[in-house]
Amino acid sequence: MIRSVTVYCSSSNRAPDAYFNEAEALGRGLAERKIGMVFGGGHVGLMGCAADAVMNCGGQVRGVIPRFLEEREVAHYGLTELRVVETMHERKMLLTGWADAFVILPGGFGTLDELMEILTWKHLGHHKKPIILLNTEGFWNQLLHFFERIATDRMVTAGYESYYDVRNTASEVLALIDSHNAACS
């Protein structure tokens, strides 16, 4: 069962409005389903938007932020729980450990790093948790094409596509989570 979703996404306040709209819709949908959100603990960007949406709908949000980013990312102190840790490694371990599934929204280098790490860990058999790319306005299309290239060049084995799902809207992501949970009941 998916009871807690780690959300990886941008901390930028300058992202397109469509990305914010989907982050908010995802947050509302998680709260409505009583699915907790886990994230990087910042109050800004898509991460703050999604967290606020969950909290505003009465949901539970756990944030994890390293001390050195606490001020830079404007730590979100209005959460159910905010854990301040010393290193990025500690942050990543908690974000991974607290998740039953991962949803990756548009983001920058940090989001890409987090995505690649959990994909690699799934490839190596470290976890079997669902990974869902929220492909708002085709944000992940170029990366998905790159994945095809590395498969064509035999850098990854056939079947790598089974490591993740791609959905274009928050409602499609939520429907996939519903389907997963129904299958586990």
C-alpha cells in the first residue's frame, strides 16, 4: 500500500504556472486520499506549493532539510514534522526510507540527482517502490529520449522502462496510486 509519497521537485519560484498548478493538484489529491507527503523541507517553489496544498487540506507532511539549506531554501516550519539533518546524505536516506512511492515533478539539478539515485537503486534491487514521473507539459521528454539512447547503445538492459511510470497530470498520477492501492487491498 502507498501511504506515504516522497515528492521530488523544484525549489524555484520562477517555474511556469502550469508546474505550480500540478504541484498543488497533487498535494490536494494526496491529502484527500490520506496519503502523507515527504519532501525536501523547503517553503519555496514547487516543493512549498505541494506541501502547502497537503497541509491546507488537512494532510500530513514530513520535511527533511540539511542545516546548511535551512535558511537558503527557507525551511517550511508549518509542517506536521520538519527534520533538520547535517548532510545531504542523511536527507536522501530519510526521503527514501519514509517513502512507499516516489513522484517526481519538474525540477533542476537536485531533482535530477534524486531521480537518478532512486532509479539506480531500483535497478540494483535496493528497493521496489513505484517511481512516477509527472511529465507536465512534456518536461521529462528529453530525459526519456536519452534513456532510449542509452538502451540503444546497450548501456542499460532491456526492460528498464519498468522501473518507472510516466503520467502527464496530477490526476493521472493519483489514479495510478489509487490503482496500485486497490491492487494491494
